Amino acid sequence: MDSKQLYQEVILDHNKKPRNWGKLADASHKAEGLNPLCGDHIWLSLKLDDKRVENIAFEGEGCAICKASSSMMTTNVKGKTVAEAEQMVREFRDMATGKLDIGNLPNHLGRLTVFAGVRDLPSRVKCAILPWHTLQAALHSESVVSTEGDQDPVAAAS
Amino acid sequence: MTSANTVLQAIKPAGALDVGRIRADFPILNVEVNGKPLVYLDNAASSQMPKQVIDRLVRYQTSEHANIHRAVHALSEKATAEYEGARRKIRRFINAKEEREVIYTRGTTDSVNLVMQGYGRAFLGAGDEIIVSQLEHHSNIVPWQMLCEEKGARLRVIPCNDAGELLLDDYARLFNANTRFVAITHVSNALGTINPVKDMVATAHRHGVPVLVDGAQAVPHMKVDVQDLDCDFYAFSGHKMCGPTGIGILYGKAQLLEKMKPFEGGGDMILSVTFEKTTYNAIPHKFEAGTPPIAAAIGLGAAVDYLESVGLDRIAAHEHDLLTYATEAFTQLKGVRIVGTAGNKAAVVSFTLQGVHPHDVGTILNEDGVAVRTGHHCAQPVMQRFGIPATARASFYLYNTFAEVDVLIAGIRRVQKIFG
């Protein structure tokens, strides 16, 4: 793969102008995600209302893949039910680790499939997965998650 | 001198490195990455191996291998002679006074841990102080922190300025009646700063304090004379100096090594064993328990031969030219910050691009076949000092060319274009 496949316009745009940036004053759920190997670090806040993601925001620092993945995640899960959001977490993780063939299997990822290319870049998979891993933690009200050690989402997925 | 050499002398400046001929020694430089010729600029992490060393490993494994220091049969005698012969080469290479001051380890990290376990745990106690620098690799911080935690000792840190140079007046002021040990790097892996370790050793010795120098980034690139430095311990790795992984060296002054406790127990490190009492072997064997990586040690000896045949002074001069050329080229680029601008610097360019995370830089450069390291370089305190999470780092060695610097610079321009 080359950078045109991974660093597509939509990813570069979300990196430059992240959507839903900031913290929710009235958050019902929060989590912090950390990728200690490269310094990606995000804070996620959610407002759940009757099992639905009414609002979501993130802020932090990280590479383009992590920031764009975070930004596009927020736009995609806003308004979804918790069950729908969790299904997207699973599908995104499976796509990034190469277990979900997005070309042939039905999924709910839509434009998020622009991240499919990371499956060929093992060192970057965690950058893309971090926000989704953090979302999963926020939905279950764990406060801090890491991409390393016991919580390694890539290891857990394999 | 052969006629080929005479011709080369005629067309090249006297004593300069013939990089074309050097490159022919390294088979891996023919590899293509993403359809592009490999431009290997990650030498501070690990260097490549010339065919002279590869061939030596194959010859050992095909015709000389047996366990060492054990049997009277021919192969064991041969393997022992080659293993100890490599130690002699390494002694001469770093100018240690005696062969028994040269201990084989698994690498620099293992060497530092050996000193922490064998010297630190035996001679440091509650309230004692250990001085390290802001520029240390984690491997020269964490073992000392572990010791501090165990003993109730305290870590003191030599600060650095914005260029990445250690502040020597602050260093001198850190010494007090409780200072027991100094552990400093010769060359910073993250920034390339060459520290004035000879002066720093002299300062410590005026206070009667022994010094360990982490030479992992120095020995491959410059002539190191441990007696001239007068350091008490000096640690380095084989795989950063054209040798194999899994082998490294700890040099230590004999009188210190002799009073240290063994790090690991087992075979080869003993003279006699009964269930009542074990008598330890003499140095260096006291610290070499179990069957060592014999092939790797012999390979390291071959790497020393190779570097000496090229000449450390010529390697250093070539790398200095590459650094000057690269630094000039980086300076022409807009939105690039070189992190680490010491006056005395090894051929390392650590940099950040405005608005682009180093990992994105690394991924895109990889498509051009360019291998750089991105991240914190196992030196998070350095990153914290400069207020950044990570850098991209190009680190050069004897086989790198000016044309490769051009490929790197073109790659950085492409990154900037993509991130516009």
C-alpha cells in the first residue's frame, strides 16, 4: 500500500480540523486512552441518554491516524445506540487487524473503511484503534485504558 | 599497496573513505523496500553487518563450534581459542589494560544491570546518591531507579541546555558527601550530543566516586580509549558496531570487578562447588555464567577487525561530513526543527515537522525505502526536556552516502506536501 491509500483526503481533513473537539461539561461517561509507545493520548467524554449516544467529544494529541480516527468515530457514533456503537467498535477493530474483509462481509463502518489500509502497517494499527478502545472503556466506565499490557486491544483481538 | 588501491588514492582525497567499496561489503544494502532501494538511516538502533562478519559466523558454525572452557577435544579447544581471541581483539580495540577487564554480556543494557547488581547492590545503601544525566537512555536510568527503590538511595540528574549539552557546572554542584556513583552516556542516542566524559570522570574521581559510561553510541563511531577516559566501567553493544545481536561488553577496572559480587550463578563462573561452599572463578569468568553466545562473541571480534581495517578515524570523518551536509539541508527546509544542536555531535539528526506527528513522517518515508526511527527513542526524559512526545531520527553510519541524505530530504518534502 502507499500513502495515497492511507493518508486520504478525508483522513488529512479530519486530522487538520477534528470534529467534536473538546470536553462535554455534562458528560455521563469519560475515559482516557493512551498509546505509550508513540505518545497518542486522548480524552473522550460522552453523554448517554436512554442507552443512546446523545453527545460525544474528544481532545488530545497524537498522530494523524489517531486524530482522524477519533474525529470520524465521534461523527459516526453520535446518535447511535450503545449496542450499535459497540458493534462498530468490534467491526472497526476487526477491520484494522485484518479479520474483517470489508469488501465481502456486511458491516456498518461506512466511510470509516478509509482506515482499512492500517492492517498492512502493524506498527500503526494501535493508532487507529485507540479511540475505539477508549470508547469501549467509556461505555463501560473504565477510566484509563492503554494500548499496552493486559489491555492491548490488538492482542485481545487475536 | 595493490594497483587498485593506488588508483583509488589517486582519485580520492588522501585517507578518505571509499563508500562505494564499503557498501559492497553489506549485502543488505541491496534490499529493496516498497520497490525502492533501502536507505538505512536507523543505525543508532542497530547497524547492518558486513559479509566479513557474516562469513565469520558461518565459518564458526560450520567448522569450529563446540562448547568452550569444557572439554579436551579439538573443537572445544578451537572454539575456546577463538572466543578468547575475540576478547583479546576487543581489549586492544578499547585499550583496556588487561583482557580480564573485558566481560562478555548480552549487550549494553545487560552490562549496566551487571554493574547495578554486582557493584550497586553490594556497595550502595540508604541515603546514598547516584548521578545520571538528562540525556540517558532508559537502560541507564531504570536499573539505578530499581536500586534506589531497593536501598532507599536517591537519583540526581545532570540537566542540559536547549542545545542538548549537559550543564557541567550543575554537574559539579551535584556532588556531596553522599554521592556514591555516576552513570552517564558518552553519546546521546536521541540527540547525538557527545559528552565530555573524560572531564566528567575526572570531576567524579576528585570526589572519589566511580563512573560508568554508556558507550553504546560511541564505540561504533569513534576511537574509544578506556584508559585515557579513566572511567571505571564502560558498556557497549555488538549490534550497533556491525556485529551480531545478543553480545555486548562490560569493561571494568580489575580492582573493582574483583571486589564485586557475581551477577548470575551457574557453570563457568565457579572454581569448585560442594553443597557446603562454592568458590567463584576469577574475573572475567566470574561474570560469565552458563554457555555464552560463542558465535556472537567471535562475530564481534570480526566486527572489530572490520572497523579497524576501515579505520575509526576515517569512519568518524565521513560521518561528520554526512552530519554537516544533512544539517545544512535540514536548515533549508521550512517548518522543520532539529532537536539537539550540540556543538560536539555524532551523526544523528533528530527532528520534528510542524503539524505532522513523527509516526506519520516515518510511515511516509518508509514508502520511499527510507528507514528512520520515530518515537521517544527509549529516552522519554529527553523528550520531556524539549516538551515533545517524540521525534523522527536519522542516524548515519560508514555506509551512508550524500545521495541518501538527498532521498531523505526529498521524502520530508513529500510528507510536507501530503500534509500541506
